[in-house]
Amino acid sequence: GFAALLGIYGDEFKSMAMITVIGKGLTRAKFVFAKFIDTLILVALMTGITAIYVVILKTALGVTLNGTETGFLINMFILNSIELVMFVTIASIFYFLSENAAVGLFAYLAFMQIIPVTLTFAKMLSPWFANHKLDKLYVSGLISTVSSNLIIGDIVGAFLVILPTIAIYIGGALLINILVFSRKELDF
């Protein structure tokens, strides 16, 4: 999914379309928010298509799900979408810094795969990491905590984790993107 999402940012730098819209008065902050909205729309579309596929597959195979299983699937789709938006928004910082799709892709892979695996190994190898549960402060750990809270029926606990997570990871990344892009020289 990231290749499609990276295109939201990549095409702007390659085609220099951003120079045109910024030259017509669109602020850089609004440009960053527009790219974020594009990301949200594309993630929602990808999630919707996946959900439709699951329903078709479930029907074709004659599988029936009870309310708990259906709720679990819905929660999984929503939380995976939130996690994807977080990772893309964070990775876009590196894309705005470098204007290079490869750097953005590497950053995405690092946040999505390399950092969680490293945290897991650190937890296995170091009692200090295991005792302090630092992996629970990272995106994947926080999403896992929200999922667990929802599974056990702790809706309030889930919201008390997900809202600050969104504010810190998405809000923080958007602010950094705005700062980076505001200071970036564009070749006219």
C-alpha cells in the first residue's frame, strides 16, 4: 500500500505541481494538510476495498461470523488503517527532507518493520528493555494495546490510548512536515 501512498507525495516533487499551487497562493501548511487528506482518502479506499473482498470471500466460502468476530474484524480494519496513516505520515517527513522516493520508502520500512523487530530483539536480550516495555510506546505496541483493550471490552481504555497516540504520532509528524516544508527551498 505504501507505493500508492508514496505517489501522493512523489508526483508533486517530480511534476513540480506544488510550485504551481504554492505560486497561486496556497500556503505550505495547507499543502501538507492536503497531502495528508489525500493519504486519509486513499487509506479509507484501500480499507473499504479490502473489507468488501473479505465479505465476498466470507460469503463465497459460506463462513458465518458471530457479532464478536465481526466486531474484531471491524476493529482490525480501523486500527490497521490508523497505523498505516501514522507510518506514512512519519515517513513523509523523510520524503519532504530528501525529495526522494527511495528515502521515503526506506523510512516507511524502517518504521513498519525494522524498528519493531529491533525492539522485540532488545526486549528478548535485555532485562532492562523487558522490564520497561519500551515497545509499548511505539506505534505498533500502542495499536496492539488499543486492540487488546477493545477485545476485552475496555472502550474507555482504548480511547485513552488511541487519542494521545494519534495526537503525538500523526499531529507531531504533520507539524514536523510543515516545519521542514516551510524551510525548504523550491526551484522555480
